[in-house]
Amino acid sequence: MPDHTYNRVEFFSGEKIPLEMHKARMVQRVHLRPVGERLYVLNSTGNNTFLLPNRDVFLDMLTDSGVNAMSEAQYAAMLLADDSYAGSETFYRLEKTVREFFGLEYFLPAHQGRACENILATAYVKPGQYMVTNYHFTTTKAHITRVGGLVYECVSDEASVTDSVNPFKGNYEMAKLAGFVDKVGVEKIAFVRIEAGTNLIGGQPVSLENMREVAGYCRSKGLRLVFDASLLADNLYFIKTREESCRNRSLSDIVLEMSGLMDVIYFSGRKLGCARGGGIALAHEADYRKLRDLVPLFEGFLTYGGMSVREMEAMNVGIQETLDIDTISQTPIFVQALGEALQAKGVPVVTPFGGLGCHVDARKFIPHVPQEQYPAGSLGSAVFLTGGIRGMERGTMSEQRNPDGSEHLSSVELLRLAVPKRVFTLSQMMFVADRLGWLYEHRDLIGGLEFEDEPETLRFFLGRLRPVGDWQERLAEAFRKDMPTGL
Ligand SMILES: Cc1ncc(COP(=O)(O)O)c(C=O)c1O
């Protein structure tokens, strides 16, 4: 695999350090509470990092969604927003950018990524039909199953191997796709979806070559191909740096080839475009007409789709900035720096390093905690306790239960430490590595979690859990012994 240190300025000393190609001109104060307070907050918020108030969090590594640092050009554009219900200039500017960026003719606005999924599921999926995908995302699956559909995954088996050298672990395994379509028949497939990069398996990318293969297959079978481009910025960086044939191609050229393969592209503008919104780009008029009527029903009129016009302006600029290598490299090179620092302390992390964030392999970190006790969730609690660091469980807790009520055990148990673009400093990343290094040395103390309040849908968002036993008190005690200030 090519060394993915593209865009790192060389240091004379030979050290590999991710150098920021921006400077901070506005900052937000953060607070590190002592361990006793962290323990109290953790238990009063149901051991669910989604429920932690920001005021009690030191480093918010929950997600990159809507929390990337915006550029000065994005803020400036917000002042130009044309606030009107219908026919806003802001919409036409955004539509033009999306058309040029993806090269697809039609565009529909929606307030965020899952809103696009709601529209697609409502329009395309009949009960008993499948959405075939490389790997599912939580909200995608929830929308498909909500309308009576089913999800089938065709990612290669290597996707769940956490310490791999495969540069494109998000790729489709073509034999799985063809085998499944042959088995159930094309009429049972609502659409085929490519998610690039793949969120739940560690921000792992999909290669352009694989996209070509999937598209060629779909065309030969008359299957609709839908692309979830929410995590496109990271994926684009990995295609550019890891896919030999793309090394000398411009980012725009790569995006245009990729999107030319798709029938429908949707995205969360909270990620792609670093603002707060979303949208659907479409190649065919018939699809546009089918989906169009659902926008005013679910989202808002066609020229704002539930978004604030200021956010639309910011998204417009943010999408254009996706074609700047210094912008899109920032998360991957910080993820790599954090990952290498964690590896140096023996902490098991997902490799190759992906986009979105650094992913800790909870099954390897705490093999004594059974999957039924949500190891990635309990590791998330322990990491908050240890350093005020808020990560996100990406494992069994993020799965839906099977229709018979049994647990659907995830193929991977990951604690994601998201690295939103341009938000953290390198010293903060080193603090994270230091605290996880301490925790790794005390990993035997970590126990499991159990639900005390389990919502039926997307339970990981609002569910409340309690520790199995008193392991959190014992962990806090050990921390206090080693760090008498409690910080
Ligand atoms: C791959 C992917 N698809 C869809 C979504 C949903 O987007 P949103 O959070 O804007 O609803 C996300 C959000 O994390 C995502 O990562």
C-alpha cells in the first residue's frame, strides 16, 4: 500500500508530523472536570456518550457531523444568504455547485443525510424488497426497515478484520453481490447502494475501481445504483493517495468519474460540505420527478428543503473546498497521527487508518467483556472517565435487535474517536493517546454495561445503560491513585 502521508510537509529532522495548513482565529473554551465529577456525570447520563452535556466534555470526539471547523470563506458566504421561501438565489447557487461538483443534472435539497434516506426509502422500497449495500449505516437501515424493506451486505470478509493492510476495506465483494442477485432475483432489489467511506467499519474507503465494477454489474442487470457520498471527502483523499491510477488525476476529475457511474447520489451536508444540511443529486429526470414531490411533503419547499439558507451558503462553499487537498487531508493525517501514537502504547486500533476518526478495537482491548454487554459502549464510558473524552460506540449497541428480540451481534466492536476537520490540536491528540495508554494498562478493571432503558428504534441515541458491577468506581479510584489531581 502506498504510504498515505501525502500532503505532509517534510520535517528536516525526518519526523512525520501532520502540519496544519490553516490557523485558528476563533476558539472555544473547553473544561476538563476532575475524575469524580466525570464519574457522576457518566452515571447521571445513562452511560451513553450521546447524552453527555458538552459543558462536561473536554474533547468532543463523538462525531464529525456538523462540527467540522468552517472556513472563513464559508462564514463570509453566510452573510450573502437570500432568505426567501421560494426561488432563493442561495438555492440556485447551491444547485449550480452540486451540478458542477457531481456532474449530475438534477438536485433536490433535504435537511440532512437521513432525510435523503427517508425520501429514497419511501420512493423506492416496497415491503420485502432489499437494499443491497457494501455496509449499512444506522439511519439508512432504520429507514429501509421502517418501510418493510431488508438490508443485505456485500462487503468483503476483510472488512471485519481490524488489523489489515487492505487499503480499500469498504469494497464490494463482487461474487457476493452477483450471488445474492441471482438468488433472490432483480425484482427483489430496490436499489444497490455504495457507501464511501464506510462509517461503521472504521471509515474504510471504497476504490474507484470497485465502484466501476459495481456500476458495470448494476447496468448489466438494470439495477439502480445509489451512492451515499456523506463521507466522500475522506474517501476521495484515500483514492488519490492509495489508488495508483489516480495519483496524477485531479480531485475533480476523480469525483466526476465516480459520480458519472451513479444514478442517484445523496449526502449529509453535515459531513460533505462541513455545514448543516443535505441533498440528493440525480442523473435521470424520471428519478427526479419521482422524488421531487416528497421534498415539500417531508422537508420544505424545493428551494430550501428544510435547511437554513445560511447553512446552504456555507455548504455551497464547503462542497467546493472538498476539491482542495489541504482541506480533505486534515482528518486522515490527524487520524493517522493519533493511531500511530495509540499503537505505540499497544492500544489495538483499526488499520489501515481510515477517515472520520481513529477506531479502537474494543474486542481486543477488553476481550473479557462479552458482546452482549456492549464492549465498545463500556470502553466509551471508561474513556470518558479517564480523560473527559467523548467517543461513540460503533458495535452491537448501534445495531437493531432481530425481529425475534435477540441481539444482533455486530461484526466489529469499535469505539470511534472522531477527528472533525481542523478542530483539535496535535497536543490534544497526544493527550488522548496518553489517557488511552493509561486505560490500556488498567483494562482488566473495565466491565460491561446493560440497558436500563432501551428505545425500540436507534437505541444507541437515547438508550440509558448501567455498569455491570462497580467497575467504574474501581477504575476512578485507580486513576486518582496515579493522578492525584484527578485531572
Ligand atoms: C455514511 C452516512 N450516511 C448517512 C448519514 C446520515 O446523515 P445525517 O446525520 O446528516 O442524517 C451519515 C451520518 O453520520 C453517514 O455517515
